Amino acid sequence: MTSLAASAALIGDPARAAMLQALLPGEALTAGELARVAGIGAPAASAHLKALTEGGLVGVHAQGRHRYHRLAGEEVATALEALLALPAGGIRAPWPHGDALRRARLCWGHLAGQLGVGLHGAMAAQGWIAPAPGGWQATPSGEAALRDLGVDLGAARAAPRFACDCMDWSERRPHLAGGLAREVTAALLRRKWLVRPEAASERPLRRRLLLCTPEGARQLQGLGIAA
Amino acid sequence: MTSLAASAALIGDPARAAMLQALLPGEALTAGELARVAGIGAPAASAHLKALTEGGLVGVHAQGRHRYHRLAGEEVATALEALLALPAGGIRAPWPHGDALRRARLCWGHLAGQLGVGLHGAMAAQGWIAPAPGGWQATPSGEAALRDLGVDLGAARAAPRFACDCMDWSERRPHLAGGLAREVTAALLRRKWLVRPEAASERPLRRRLLLCTPEGARQLQGLGIAA
DNA sequence: ACGACGCTTCGTCGGGGGGTGAAGCGTCGC
DNA sequence: GCGACGCTTCACCCCCCGACGAAGCGTCGT
């Protein structure tokens, strides 16, 4: 079996693909979480994760009775994103976890989903951020606008990365990540433009759900972010 | 089935992967050629090609009783290259077609394989070529050196693309493509540094084999190309 | 020390997908 | 027009892979 076929076959199983997609944002997830994401039982998930690990696509880190899995490297994320960019039969498969999660959710503490991608585009379009080596920097006018929004730029700069792209698995386009993205998200939550649902379900994906308030929708639309 | 799993599963079959790999350089191949490359019968190849076409990975062009297949687009090549860059079990699978083909072969009329990749690196390292939008340009000193080699730069510039990168599937690194690469290869063949084997086998891959003469190995080594 | 919990391994089963051979269809060459 | 040729479709078979249940192992909480 050639290397190409082996790698692709590893990703090509629906359960493994769901796991990898869940790992794409960079978070490390436990075997149980990945089993629920993939919609399979623990034994099947264990077998899949073993295959992914032995295939060099996933790295494992044992911590107590949990085993945390993450993508093995940058090339793996690159390959997954390249595959996500393919037409795949021409029809975008419906995302099984509902529209709400696709609309807005947390990804490493920052906003992802339609709103995350929209926010990224709007910030770039309005000149709040400009490309910089390894990511983005804030422009002077952007700093002023962000401060008006209540963003703590000092906290944002304290993060290891100020602002960089993070592939959004539901939108297939990058949203903003890094300290800036986290602080912007925090500011939007403080302003109650976004809220976390009351009863966070036990399902890991649901725990990341964000809801956009009517006031938030109005304000974000005013900033040029498509509702 | 999510889009990721569907695309990857399409590539993940050994026969389909072999076909896609054969199409990676950009050449259009007939169903029969692809069947031989994949080592399967015509019916199986037909089914695989139908799946690849319906999946949007491959495009078809009927010409007489032949049906020519090529990769559907740039994104497909990108995805394949990203997958080829993965460790795939940590071990590079042995290339079943022998070392000779990996060492030097034709790819769209230009040199590929170890020598192709090495030539590309040497030309860049010695400042013969410099990055340009969409590919490479020849520097003044490079033009002189190339003319000394007997390269017809006029013919090279007449090609639709002068010089650009082409992913080398055996080396996993780019070699030089475009009009310049084709003319350089022609010059090396004229100088008998490279020769085509006497009896070109009927197997399509063997038809592209190039052999490096002792004189050629010496000369190329003098140019900084690893033997 | 005991049970609860997370995860893995083993054994077993079932379904789907890839393979071939035979047949059918359209195109090329004499 | 006839066979040769390239390719596709059809029917069929078989193997492999992924699912689950039960059991085992190690870790955490009390």
C-alpha cells in the first residue's frame, strides 16, 4: 500500500474523520469524547485511535485514567484542511450537530463558526487588523475600535500568539485565533452580544455552543458581519 | 458521511490512490493506462474512475475510443501533495517500480525524480533562477550559464509557463517544470548526460525512465547536484 | 480496600465494497 | 462492413473491516 493510500484510508473512515475534524482546532480530547463525537462505542473508538496513532496522524498523552489525543503535527492539519477544501461530490454534507453550533461556538476560548469567520473578515475589511509575519497585527485605528468594544488589548498581547488564523471546520474558512480573538470573544460575552446556554449539556460539542442575542445580532450587523 | 471522510475515502483505496498519483504531474491518461498503473483489470478501473469523477476529483475528456482522465483541479493536487507529506506509519513505503525510476524520469517532458529535485535545488542555490510571481525567472548570470549548457531560452520562453514548481511524487519535494525545465532536459539529452533506455517497455511508467550516463553524473555533480 | 470509572483487548458477527468474467456498446482500421 | 480495440455495465463472489458485548487492566474517589 502506497503512502498516499495509507494516509487517505486512515482519514477516509467516517468515524476517524469525525475524530480528526474534532481535533482540527488543536484541542486535545479524550478517547471518550472522541467516541461520542464519532457516534460510536468505546471499543470501536479505541481501535480507531490506535490506528490513527500508529499511522502517525494523532499523538497521545496519558494523564491519569484519561488519554488525551491531539493531531500529530502541522502537516496533518494541513492535509485535513486540503481535503476539506475538496468538492466531495459537489454537495456539502449537512453538519449533523445542528445549525446553532455551526453559527457560533467556542474554539480554544475564541469565537468560531459563521460569526467567527464573519468577524475575521469584517476586522480585516475594516482595517482593524493587517497581515503580519506569522499572523495578524492590530492597526492604530483597529486598536481604538477594539478598545471601544471593551477589548483588553494588554491581555491579548500577553498570549503566546496575538492573532493568527485557525481553520473553521464548519465554514471551511479561517477564523481569528490567538490572544486577540480570545479577548474579543470575552468582550462580546461581557456585552451580552453572545451568551452561553444556561444548561450546558454533557455532550462535549454542546458545551462549546454560543448563542447570539438579538442585541448582539444588531450590533454585529452594524460592524458588517453577516447575520 | 462528512465531506472529509468522503474525499479521503475516495483517495484511500490503493487502486484509486495509484491512479491519482499517476495523474499528479498533470498529464491526462487513458482508462487503460490507469488500470495498468493501478494493477487491476479494466472493469475495476472503470468503476474507480467513475467514482473519482462523480466525486469531483478527476475530469474526463472523451476522444475517439479513448477516455482521457486528469485531476479535476488545483485543489485536488494540493490535497494529494498534503497527504503525500504525511508520515503514513512513519515508514516510507518502498516504491514498487524500482530505484531507477525514482532516480530520473520524464514528467511532461521535463526531468523528475532525484535528479530533477536536485537540479531544481542547484539552480536556485547557484542563483540561476530567482522566485517570481507564479514561479521562477532566470537571472542574468543564470541565463549565461544555461546558454553554456546548450539550453534554448527562446523556446523556453515560448511555453505557456516559463518555470514553476511541480511536486515530485517519489521525492515529495518540488522539481522544476515549465518551458525552461523542458529545454534544460532536452539539452541534457542532447549532451548525452541523460539517455532514454533503448527498448522502451510497453508499461507507461517505464516509458518515462531516464538513465544518467557516467559522464552526465560527473558533470551534474560538478554543478552541485547530489548523485 | 472497595467500587466507580476510563480505556483497552478479545471474540464474534454482519454488511459493504472491491475484484473478476462475460456481455454490450461505440470507435477505429483494413 | 467487418473484426479489433477501448471502455463500460452487469452479475456474482468473497474477503475485509468496522461494529458491538464481554472481560480485563489501571486509576481515581471515599
